[in-house]
Amino acid sequence: MRAATTAGALALAALMGLTGCAGMSSHDRHVVTGASVGAVAGAVLTGGSPIGTVGGAAVGGVIGNEIGKSR
């Protein structure tokens, strides 16, 4: 249950953070979205571990960066 609560809180924080992205470039939005999704996935996969959350955000940010470059 704790992982679900953590994931829900992270998803809500990501959603609130993304509402401020109106002035961002498409590439920047890809990076932020990737980091947000990665953080939630890392938290869920590691049971809410802070290291897993940060690691997931880092990996997601790199993936978002690469996706943003190709467009």
C-alpha cells in the first residue's frame, strides 16, 4: 500500500509541475515528462525507495532527452 501512496503522490506532483510547462520548448517538455514518469516508475519498482525514485528520474530524463532530440 505504501508504494501505491508514494506513486500517487509522485504522479500528482508531476501533474502539478507539468502545468507550468507552457513556456517550455518541446525538447524541455520531453525531458521533464521522462523524468517524471521515470521517478514514478522507480518509486513503484523499488517500493518507494528514494534511491530508486532518483535513479528512475535520471534514467527517464535521459530517455526524454533522447526522444526530444529526434523530433
